[in-house]
Amino acid sequence: MAARGEFLIVGMGRFGQSLAQKLLELGHTVLAVDSDAHLVQELSDQIPDIVVLNATEESALREVGAEYFGTAVVAIGDDFESNILVTALLKDLGIPQVWCKALSHRQRQILIKVGADKVVLPEHEAGIRLATELSNAGRVLERLELQAGVSVSEVACPAGLLGRSLAQLDLRRALGLTVVAIKGGRSLSLPAPDEVLLGGDRLVVIGNDCDVAKLETWKG
């Protein structure tokens, strides 16, 4: 019987494969399924738990204990009818979180209506991430994405902010950014409001990527 922390991935196209392999690298348990027996055979060395399965049949899903998974990802991209059917079946089985891959915003709307908890548009979101990285090139030293559009970023302190305290700047009110650390010649976690920014400081902030981009030219 699967534990609630394990992942079921339906569809082993490029998106499904990369997702399964990354989850395995991170130490999670993954059950991958696909209706293509040849593809399943090819991937069996890379993904230990992978089976041939027609996920549009409820009986087949029950055979592999799909109802016991905490999260399922429907990574079917080229057959939208199957995508809809599998999503609905997985929700009917009681899986708490069903994530789906969609190829358009219209598909996303439909999948949400049939019960999907989260729908991703990989190409669209990859484009947004690339645009953000290009926009912030040279300013953001390091970035860890928390969710789409929100990250923890390490930023070289802009010259316009030097000599002023965090309280004076009030970045949370002005830009929606929370300073969680100051790095550089000193290392401060959760710095006090009266901490004054100095040359060489690097700010670790949490917030929307678009607001981090504004920080470079913001002067208060």
C-alpha cells in the first residue's frame, strides 16, 4: 500500500520522465505508469517502479493502489481526452492532490473544472522563468524558486539604498519584499529594523520576482 507522501505519475513523455527522475533524485518514492510497453521497458533502468497501465480504466488504477497516493501528476500532453478522464478518475479515487499538465490556458480551465488541484503549462512557465532570469541577469546573485513567480533571492545591495536603515526603507510596504538576511562583510539573519545598509552588502529577500527586479532602481 502506498504512503500519502509518495507520487504517482501518469504519462512518461519528456515532462513526465524529467519529473519522475528529479523526484527520485530528491529521495521521493515514485510510481510511474504509461500505456506504451516499449517506452516503459526503455525507462525501467532509470525509474525503478514503472509499469504498463491504461490509466483511463479505474480498475487498472486500483490494481496499482492509485487511491493510496497523496499526490498524482497527470503528464499526458498529446491526448487531452485521456488527460481529462484520468484526472477525473484520480479525483474520484480520493487522491488529495492531482496536478495536471496542459498545453493551453483553455485546457487548464477545463482540467480545473473536472477537479484538478493544480495545472501547469510547462512551456508558458519556462518562458516566464527565462524572462525573469534575463531581466535580473547581473543583479540577482542567487535565486531559489518557492512557487511560480515567488522566490528567495540574493541581491547585491543597490547603491541608492546605502546608508539607510531597513526601517527607513520599509521594503515590505514599498515593494512587498521581506529582508531575511544581510550578507557580505557581516552575516545577519533576520536583521533588526535599525540595521543600516553598507557598501558590499548582499540582501536575501523573499518576494515576487517582478518586485525583486524593481529593487535595482528603487530609491525610496
